[in-house]
Amino acid sequence: MSRLPVSELRLLNFLVSLRRIPPLSELSGDEERMLFELRALWEKKRSLSVADVYDLGAGHSASTSYRQLIALKDKGLLNISVAADDGRKRDVTFTKAAEALFSALAKE
């Protein structure tokens, strides 16, 4: 049986400890991935829409992506609102809980 190098073991331990922090501990792997992908996209665009969520779901159906989006909303990490400039569009924003999570992770 091979042993991991110390640097890889530290990274693995760090990732496991992150997954134990609420609200990450309450998310499925797909929800967690979507949350971080949405944050990365927000860093580029400085805005998000429901359509962006569908674009992230390559390999998933729109309904699967939407269910994950709603799960993140129900878990208090995202808000979905009607776009100010077009009532047909929906904007996605991060809640204070999500922002606190991202801030905590940035300090690690």
C-alpha cells in the first residue's frame, strides 16, 4: 500500500475539514460544485442569471440544474429575484451566509 506525499495528505485533510464546515456539510457534491462554479463565474461577470446556471450544467438537463439552484436557495446560500431591467429574467445573488462562507475560505 502506497502512502501519499505529505503535501497531498495536507491538502486532503484541508479539503475534508472544509467539507465539515456548515453550510458546506449540508450540501451534496453537485450543489457544492455549482456554488463554487457560480462564484467563479460571478468573479468574471459580476452578475448571474438563471440562464448562467443552465450554461454551467453541461451534461445535465435544465431541470437538474434548476433543482440544484433551488436547493442552494432553500439552504440559504442564494437568492433568486426578477431582473430589474427585464421581468422575464431572473437574477441570482449570494446571501450573507454564502458571502461569509467565501470570506472564511479566503482567509484559509
